[in-house]
Amino acid sequence: MALLSTAFPVLAGGDCAGSERQPEPLVVIAVGDIMLGTDFPLDHLPDDDGVSFFEGVSEILQSADITFGNLEQVLMDGGEPVKTCTDPSVCYLFRSPTRYAAHLRNAGFDVMSLANNHALDFGEEGRDASMAALDKAGILHSGREDSFASWKANGRRIALMAFAPFKGSSSPLGPDLDRARMNVSSLAQSHDIVIISLHGGSEGVAANRIPFMEEYYHGELRGDVAAFARAMIDIGADLVLGHGPHVPRGMEIYRGRLIAYSLGNFATYYGISVAGMKGVAPILIARLSPDGSLLDGRIVSAVQRRPGGPYPDGNMRAFREIMRLSKLDFPDGGIAFHEDGSFTSKKTND
């Protein structure tokens, strides 16, 4: 915990005799897309079976109360795909052995999204296998329609619900917004902190800006991410974690809550491009007050180095890109960025 305690001092006021101890902040770490290699149709798994894939960042990932990532693949031993790829050079099926769930647990992950366009590469049977592998490793998950993870951290009841505009997952699309509101409102009433995972928006280096309208990718509707994220906070969510575009996007503070619109790629061994901004791997650290509002945060910049995994980036490219995009897309977005990679609410600095 030394890393985080240095970056985020514990709030004062709880140690004096005769005073009630203040509830401690909740520290959440979040990263984007994770794909640990595939053994289908050919063996493209790490040479050391993935054991050292997270070694460059595991100390950071292990230092939070909650660590989240988007698992953009299937964990399954054998099985046949449901999705058909006619051209393997541009279409991929991602399947790693179920034992790879232990790598995620050892790296520090507590909860993961299984709502994305590769979670069903091997159908619902494949997602069943992923869920069982994560369960065995002690990692919570949300991915199937109307599903959510629920647990306690720092004495508070936490919920995470994952959304994606794909069959079988809770949908963030306009026609399904009432259902999303109903689910998240219910979670807000029964939990202290509600976290939303959102896999949406277009993809690629040209998709780094928020268009504030419905987005498409190769003709497929991917949703209006800003409208959805804000609607979820309006109904009671406390933190929105976006992924899907494969590049970082900007962040904003909306009604005191943090929205990170895309955390890009984080740890993708094969297939997914890591060229340029696709290879930067932001690690978002957010410190939440007991009511879920943002206290402060930090972006630890990492970069992918194939055939290895992510490693800290001294050039701070992820931080600088997110800062740049946040200022472009949300000039009144309420975030004050600092050169050490930290950020606070502009209201805090006023």
C-alpha cells in the first residue's frame, strides 16, 4: 500500500481520542482491454505460459481496494467457436486456457467485465467457461444481460454492472436505456457504491474524441457513450469505466462523479494492434469518498512491449493523452490535471 498512501494521503480526523473514525476513502484501480493470447486456431500463447505477463505492473494493480479490467477474450479449455472469421488476418477469435485466470488473480484483479465483442467468441458456453474460471480464481464478474457483481470492500457494499451493445449483454443503447436505468437505480438503493463498466464507442486511432452522438463501427451501432454514462450517474451510479475504442479517451467529472470514457488497451498479447496510441496502457487510480464522489486520482502511464506485457512508461504518454483529450472534449469537465500524473476536481482547487 505504500505506493497509494504516498500518492493519496489518508483523510485526517479519525485518530483523535473521543472522535468517531472517519470512513476511509475507497481506492479503485481500473484498466482497459486484456487479452492474454489465444490457442485457437493456432498457438499464440506467451512463451512462459503467461506467468510473467503482468510482472511490470502487478505491484501497482495489487495496491487498491478494488482492481478492475475488461477481459476481451474467452477462458476455455477446448470448445468450438460460434463466431466465424473468413479472413484471420483481420478477424480474431480469442481463447486462453482456464488456468490463465490465476494470472489475473495473481496480478491483483478483483472484478472483471465479460461484456464485450470477444466474450462470446465461443458462444454462451464460452462465457460460462470464463465465468467458472474467474469464480475458481476468486475474481468477480459481470457480463451477461442483467447480471452484476456485488461484494463488500472497506465496509461498504459495492456493485459493478457491465454494459455492451452486443447480444446477450446489458445494453447501453437508446431503446434499452429505461431497462438500464431501472437496474442501476435498484443497485444504487441496495449498495453504497455503484460502478458501471461500459464497452462502447467506435474503434481505432480516429475514435479518440467523444462525438456526443451515436457511434458506429463498420456499420454496427456502438451507442452514445456520453449520454449513457451521464444517465447512469443521474440515476445513482458513482463511477463509469469505459473501454472499447482501443485508444484512450478523455475524462470528465459529472455531478461529482468520474467518467473515464476509454482506458484503451492494457495487456493484449496477440492480434490487437499496439501501434502508437493503441499501445499506451493507462492505469487509472480513483479515490472515492464514502458517498461515491471523486476525491482525487492519478493516471499511471504504462506501455505494452510485446512479447511482454505492460510496463511503466517514464514518458507518461497515457497521462498526457488523456489530459489533452479531456481538455479538448470537456473544457468545463471539472478536472484539474497536475504534471505528476495526478488529478483533482477543479472545485477542490478553487
